[in-house]
Amino acid sequence: MDTQANPLAFNDGWQYAPAPESTDHIRIDKKYDLFIGGEFVAPSSGSWFETVNPANEKVLSRVALAGDADVDRAVTAARKAFRGWSKMKAGERGKYIYRIARMLQERAREFATIETLDGGKPIRESRDIDIPLAAAHFFYYAGWADKLEYAFPGRRALPLGVAGQVIPWNFPLLMAAWKLAPALACGNTVVLKPAETTPLTALKLAELIRDAGLPPGVVNIVTGAGETGAALVRHPGIDKVAFTGSTAVGRLIMKALAGSKKKYTLELGGKAANIIFEDAALDQAVEGIVNGIFFNQGHVCCAGSRLYVQESVADEVVRKLKDRMETLIVGDPLDKNTDIGAINSAEQLGTIESYLKVGRDEGAEVYQSSCALPDKGYWCRPTLFTGVSQSNRVVQEEIFGPVLAVQTFRTMEEGLAKANNTPYGLSGGVWTDKGAKIFKMTRGLRAGVVWANTFNKFDPASPFGGYKESGVGREGGLHGLDAYVKLEA
Ligand code: NDP
């Protein structure tokens, strides 16, 4: 891999020395079984699948493929554990969740390295964002476990039962934490299905949960592909489904759940507008644009993938943005200098490349930074589309890669109308010096989360979720508790 491919060399002739994170301190087994009833058990399907490092295409491990019978076994184990876990003193439940949070902090370096190897994201992000935020979620919800009467004053909050949880590959451990922590704090037991391409940190979390002494069956982890997720969703022993992933699969899940008594939350796709007014601090805004779309290779449901710039500053912003894109380091995700890591899978790279072609065919101008890419692995240069219109597919559809569509607007009303012209409604960003504009825009944007003069900031205490085709329900904060309880007067 060409770790010397530093585009700063174009600017002033010097390069960062390679600073790779060591992998000596981690252990990845050759093969992983399913985590059911507090122990690792072989799948009755008798099948395992490979998980690869997308930065070099090398196989990291083989992971069990859970079939219907395995999902049934996991749901049965969760049901059996529910009685004891839901009756346990809430403070004791909280202690277990605190223990998970602390152990995650203690083993943060190991988890960050494995997350980067399995998913391709830069070590700087897994180290500074994914793993600390995952621990923060466990800490936050551990604190709520014995305070539900304050979360829902005047009502009794009872657990729902067994939660079936299906998560995607973009933030594997963080999504597991978003799902597990509130469910456990409210007294539910869980069967979790990680994404096929990124199962390793969930399996490491299974080891950690076992080491934390959680009663067997409270958390069960079944690995597999979409079929395993579908089997979990339709299992009659599930009381609640929590899903994060694509809108297409979200639709299938809604259909499968229609007519059942299962509660559900769906956190689906997005196509967020990042709106830059002429009075914004433009250099800061450019950093916000970069963070909005190139963070995690753009594999972010709330990514700022549509940029709207006020016409009077559009040329200046695009020029500054292109300059900044030239300095982004694309390459070895384990290198601490890397800004943009590997695309998560060959399949996702294929999807992104097909959208690059769609954009060209639609008449967009395509700009990509000139950095060198490693020979092996899955890579995409940071990309801009300009000269696009509202009806273009690259403006309407979620690409889920480091690809930004740029448009302009003249008035606030026009900016708002264009920003809301999308089937999605997950997030948005506004950059301006004027507080009144921020209030007007945030009120007018039909999006679950709106950032002002910043982007992609997360906190366990903040609710997160979308309108329209971006989903149903909220996760995080008090709202996240609500999704895991039934309330009695
Ligand atoms: P999916 O929605 O296919 O996957 C999300 C999770 O659901 C995975 O664990 C997946 O398993 C599982 N799954 C797949 N099919 C079913 C089913 N029929 N019933 C139940 N569970 C199922 O997303 P992809 O990973 O295929 O990504 C495709 C697109 O989804 C992306 O390009 C992006 O647009 C969007 N996406 C949005 C995310 C978000 O955070 N909002 C996150 C990830 C993707 P498996 O991985 O094994 O297929």
C-alpha cells in the first residue's frame, strides 16, 4: 500500500511520515461461532462466511451464518432470560451496563483497531468517535436504568420483552451500543444481528459481555446476511424490532410487521442538505462541508450529501472546497494521518461507481481530488458534482459514499424549498452568522436533526431519527427509552 501518497506534497513538497496503528495488541480468532445463551455455539446451519479487510482484501476471520433454527434458539434464550433480567432490581441492571461501558473504555484501543480493520474507517475516527461514543451510550443509559420513574413521571415503565435488533455496517459497534444500551436499561433482553461485512466488533462485544458476567441469554448475537435479519424480524417470539439500514429494507420490514403487535423503530437513509449563507464564516463552513460528506467515507445516513451555497459566495466556496479536498489523505485506514479510509465492501464501491456514471450521464461536472490510491482494496477519491439540478438522481438518491452534489440558491425561501425537496428527512446543516436565520431555517427544515454552524455532532442525550422515508421513531436520549417500554398509568 502506498502510504506515501500524501497530496500535501503537491503544495509544499513535504509529506507526513507513515504513522500506522499497531495490530500486535489485538486478537482476531480464525473462526467465530454464534453468541447464544451466554456462550459461543456452532451454527446449526453448519456454515461460516468470510469477513475481509476492505483496505487490502485479506480475509480476517470466518463467521457463523445463523439460519432459522439458530435465530429461534437465540430468541428462546432471550425469552428465558427475560424473566430474571426484567425482575432484577433496576440498580443492579444499571451496574451491569456500567460495567460494559467501563470495560469498553479499558479495551478501547483494541476495539478501535478491529473496527478499522473490519470496516475500513480511519483509525482516527474509530479511536476518537466510534468507540468513545459507544461507551458513552452505555454510560448514559446505565444511569437511566433505576430512574425510569423520573423519565416517565406519573407512569410505570415496563419492559417490552425480547427485542430483535438489526444493524448496518457503517458504525458497527456504535450502532450495537445505540441498540443494546436503552433496551437493557429498560429491562428487555436482546437478539442482535450485525451486518454481514462488519461482524467482528459485535463478536468482541459478545466476549466482553460474557466477561462482564451478564446473565446468560440477556444479550444474544447472531451473525449472518440479510436472510438472518429477515428471520429475526418475522420470528413470533420478538416483541420489538429495532432496525437501522436502507429505506428499501425498512419497507420490507414494515410490510413483514404489518398486522403484528410488534413495536418497531426504523432508522433509514438520508440525503441531508448542508446550507451555506453568504454571511457564514466560509473557512469554517468548508471544514463543516468536508466533515459532513467525507467523514467515514460518506457512509453516514445523516451525511451532508447535498450542498446548497448562496450564489454570491458559491465560486469562492467551491474553490476553497477543492483546495481542501486536495489535502485530504486517502489510504491506509490504520495510519493515524489518514482522512478517508477504504470503502466498506466491493459491493458498495460498485454502487458508488455506478452513481458516478449516473452523474456524468446526467450532465454533471465531476471533480475528484488528484490523490494516489493504493493498489489493493476498495477506494474512492473525494468527489464533487457541480452543474446538477434538483431532479437529477445524484441529487435525489442516497449514494452512501464520499460524493457531494453542489447547487446554489439566492434567497432563504429558495434554499429552504430546495433543501426540503427530497423524499428523506433525517438531518440538515445551516451555516450563517445570523441567529434569526438559524431559527427560521431550523424551523423550516423537515429533518429530525439540524446542526447550526457545525455538522455530524452526536451525543447520547440527543434524540436522533428521521421524517418521511428516513424512518420511524427516535433513538438516543429520553426518546430512546420510550421505544423500549410500555407505559402504565
Ligand atoms: P441494508 O438495509 O441491506 O442492511 C442493513 C442491515 O439489515 C444489515 O444487517 C443487513 O444484513 C440486514 N438486512 C438485509 N436485508 C434484510 C431483510 N430483508 N430483513 C431484515 N434485515 C435485513 O443496507 P446495506 O448494507 O445493503 O446498504 C445498502 C444501502 O443502505 C446503502 O447504500 C445506504 O444507502 C443504506 N444504508 C443506510 C444506513 C443508515 O445508517 N441509515 C446504514 C447502512 C446502509 P446484511 O448486512 O447481512 O445484508
